[in-house]
Amino acid sequence: MLETRFTRLVGCTVPIQLAGMGGVSVPALVAAVTAAGGLGMLGAAPASMPDRIDVLDAMGCSLRGANFLGPFLNPEEFEATIERVRLAEVFWREPDPALVEQIHAAGALAGWQVGSVDDARAAADAGCDIVVAQGVEAGGHVQGQIGLLPLLGAVVDAVGDDVVVVAAGGIGSARAMAAALAAGAQAVRIGTRFVASAESGAHPDYKAALVAAGADETVLSEEFGRTTGWPDAPNRVLRAALDEASAFDGDVVAQLHLPGSDASFPVARFDTLPPLAECEGNVSAMAQYAGQSVGDVRAVQPAAEIVRELAEGAEALLSAAR
Ligand SMILES: Cc1cc2nc3c(=O)[nH]c(=O)nc-3n(C[C@H](O)[C@H](O)[C@H](O)COP(=O)(O)O)c2cc1C
């Protein structure tokens, strides 16, 4: 069902990629998405990537990917990870042929998330197997300025047939998934819908805020991150979270408790960290990243149910259109 060049290349059965979302895409969520037929991805988080891959091994989840954020990429962690994943990808850095070569030498597929046609071409020229076209509707950090559909068409035309294109940004329904596939994407990358999954590492109040919010209740700003080492980086969040943080009187909005220890860290106002289950305090003033797909979040659901709803719905829509 819905076999594409992405599913054949990666070795999964459903053309859905979980966005690697820091402390949100925890091993339980990665394993659930892969078990449902998609590709589960780990993201940059305080806990080390190899340690989290050990957890996936213990869960019997051998098909997985890892996402790295350019500004925080640690070469040792990168090296220790890429030989243990099917797909290693980078975001927020100029496409880099040396990193792509390193990934290939470790036996993994290489991917890059981009927000413009020029960067897509650069990623293809750098040797990437997969290019993720991210539209401005996306939740979290957003590199480009144009909507997914105009970007996707141009990226598909620009990179040629040897590169698999994945669509990201605002895809929360079977209709949107079908549209992206019909427009030339070989898979869709889903963030916000999976933040509101039962298995995600997001704080319950953050999940509830996503359920309550409509598609017109997100905003793109550079406020979150300006206090914590990732300035000048536009990101899309729930408008209510930005309003709460702006009105907050104080420097520390919450505490992050480290699992398995008594240690905790203060979360500064406008920190980049999204509200995780281990956070305590005013989590409604933290970076509640959300794409315009948030309008399609109607309940907190098991990840497998989300995968099934999107994949079966998209398949039915695409065959009805034929
Ligand atoms: C909570 C959250 C965290 C994210 N973290 C990352 C990340 O660490 N690396 C990355 O490449 N993209 C990250 N993204 C962006 C996703 O890769 C993707 O482009 C986006 O979620 C797609 O839009 P959607 O949220 O409407 O599905 C994040 C998105 C969210 C919602």
C-alpha cells in the first residue's frame, strides 16, 4: 500500500517520516512509528543519541533515523550514531558534501531538510539521497519563507529523479498528505501531529494545548531561542505560548528534571526547549512549537493510529482521484 521510492529506499511500508524532534521524539515514539510502517527518527536532545539507540535496540526497533541540528552537531556523537541508523539527516546548516560522504561511508542514507530551491539543489549536489522540503507552515524552526506546495513543486523539478523528496510543513490530514504525494513528494514528514501522540515526550499540557488550538493560532517569531544560544532562528509556536512568555514576569519559567536523577535545570524565559514531560512550572510560557497542521490535531492518539489515519486516508483519496 502506497509504495513509493521513499519506502523502497528506506525499507519501510508507509511513506511517513516522523520528524526528529529533540526530547519529543523519544525512543517509544520512534519505535511506534516504525512499527506502524513509517520511519521513526530521533532528534537532537540533551540525552546522548547512542544511548537512545541502545534503548531502541532493546525495544527491537532496528529501522530508525537520526536528525542533527547544524549549530549543535557534536562530531563524536555524529560519528557514533551514523553507523547505527538507516538515515542520518541534518537541518539548519549549508549542505555539506563532507558530512554526506561521512554518512555514506558509515553505510547510512543521507538527508537534508531545506527551505528553499537553492538549498535543495545544493543538498542534491552534495550527494544527499533524500531532500526534505520544508514549507513555512511547519512547526518548530523554519528556514524558508514560502508555502509547502510552491516550494515542493520547484524542489521536485530542481533535484532530478535520483533524489527522493519528502514534504514537510502543515501536513496533518490525509487530504494534505495526498496533496503532497500528488504534487511529487515521495513521502511526508510529520511533526505536530506526532507531538500530540500518546508516546511522545511532550508535556501533557502542551499536548492539550495542541488539541485545543486551531490552524490560525500559530505564529512565526524569533523570540523563543533568543535567550539560549540559538538567536536569529525563526520558529513557529502556538501564539498563546508567545503571549504567555511575553507577559511572564521573571527569568525562569520552569524546571527540567533529568530522568533517573535528582538533578534539575532551570528553563529560561524564551528558551528553545519545548515543554517536555519532565518539565515542571509554567509550561504554557515555554516554546510550544506547532505547525499550521495543528488544526488537524483533535485528540491525543497512539502514533500507530495517526499513521493509519493518514496513510489509509491518503491512499483512498489518491485512488478516488484516478
Ligand atoms: C516540537 C518540534 C520540534 C522540532 N524539532 C526539529 C529538529 O530538532 N530538527 C528538525 O530537523 N526539525 C525539527 N522540527 C521541524 C520538523 O522537522 C518539520 O519540519 C515540521 O514539524 C513539519 O511541520 P508540522 O509540524 O506541521 O508537521 C520540529 C518541529 C516541532 C513541532
